[in-house]
Amino acid sequence: MSKKRSLSQKINVMRASVMGANDGIVSVAGIVLGVAAATSNNFAIFISGISGMLAGTVSMAMGEFVSVNTQKDSERNAITTQKQALADSYDNEFNTVKDKLVTDGISTDLAQQATKEMMAKDPIKTTVRQKYGFTVGEYTNPLSAALASMISFPTGSILPLLAITLFPKPIRIQATFIAVLIALAITGYTAAKLGNANTRHGIVRNVISGTLTMIVTFVIGTLIGS
């Protein structure tokens, strides 16, 4: 069980890292492309990108820390509620689990036997898993998630910042746009893989959302600059 829990935690932290990098790419790309559309001043573009990187890093880390802690609190409250429910009416909780198994397609006799065995082994874990959909004890470490985002966001931010800074002026906007789309395809694929989702859909969604973000900020920057 400890190995399973450790693997689950690692996957959650990895997912936070991938999404942190993804947010870093999109956020800073939107900023630098918007500023580049408004002005040709390299220093202004670079400073805006660095500012976005720093602000996003702190925001992502704190947001991840608060979010994971909130989730843990909710799960712990559910466990407390379930302990009281078992103490007040064990039979009702037993029937709830059994009915859930029957709804999932298991025959009534088999559901009765399976529920009896699971409830005898660990009624809290059994009822929480069936009623609330999570496994007792499998919590993501808030500090680990925060650190993962704190590292991954600026890592992702580096790509658009370097692209807009290093490419020649005539092509830097187009080159940054292309580099960002390639990076988003990679993070979209990775996130989908970690979440056991359709990788093609993950890539398409990520690329489309990033494209829209860059177009909107570029248009706004162009309007401001004109």
C-alpha cells in the first residue's frame, strides 16, 4: 500500500510540474508577444517577461499549496463524517456500498459478499472510496506540489523569453509563436499521458488554448502600440 501511495503522490507532483511548466510557457509567451506587438524596445520586452515569470512563479506555488491543502481538508472532513455515519447506522452504510456495486453491474449476491468482505476488512476505507471517490491516506504533499510548481513555472517561462530575445527582430514574433506551439504540444501530450487521457485531444486542447492566448495578447499589444 505504501508503494502504491508513493506512486500516486509522485504522479500528482509530476502532473503539477507539467501543468506549472505549461502555465509558464503560455503566460510569459502572452506577455512578451503582447509587449513586442506594442513596442520594439528589447529591454521593455525582457523586463515584462521577467516580471511575469517572477509573479507567476510565486502565484503558482502559493496557489498549488492552498489548493492541495484545501483538498486534504475536504477529504479529512469526509472521513470524519463517514466515521460518524458508520457509528450511527452501520447497516445503512453497508447497504449504500452494496447498492453502489449493484449499480456498477455486479450481481446482488456477489455485491453482498464483496461488501461483507470489504467492510469487515476496513469499513472506513470502503465507504469513503465508494461514496466520495478517493482512497484514505493517498494525499499529495502540499509542499511538494508547491515546490514542483515553483520550479516548473520559470522553467517553462524561459522558452518564450529566450525566443523573443534571441531571434532576429524581423522573425522573432513568428519564431516565438512556433516555439511555443511546439512546447505546448509536448506538455499537452505529457499531461494527458500522466492523466491516462487521450493524448491527441490533450495536444489539440493545449495548442488551441495557447494559440488563442497569444493571438489575444498580440492583438491588444498591436492596438496599444498603434
